[in-house]
Amino acid sequence: MIAITHLEAAATEPEPDLEALLALGAAWHEEDRWEQARDAYRRAFDLDATRPDVLCQYLLFEIDEKR
């Protein structure tokens, strides 16, 4: 949980860190905290939708949640 706290700090406004948002999404996903994971992935996507890894992680989360 300490890692999540550090990731949340790095992912906060005014200048969120894209890598921290992706890692935070993955951490929340692993903990089955779906809403928090979706929010982190969505914020990463909003920050840079041109990166394939951002889109891929976001879509993989959405697919996994539907199972």
C-alpha cells in the first residue's frame, strides 16, 4: 500500500506523471479496485492518447473488467 501512496502522489495534479498513472492503474487493477484503476488509466489516456502502450493498458483493463 505504501507504493500506491507514492504513485498517487506522483500522479496528482497539476502535472501528473504518465508512467505513475499507468503504474497506479495496474496497482489498483491488481487490488480489484476497478473504479480507481479506470480513473488512473483514463487520466493517462487523456494525458497522451498517442502512445500505444497507454491505449493498450487502458483497453486491456476494460476487457478484463467485462469478464
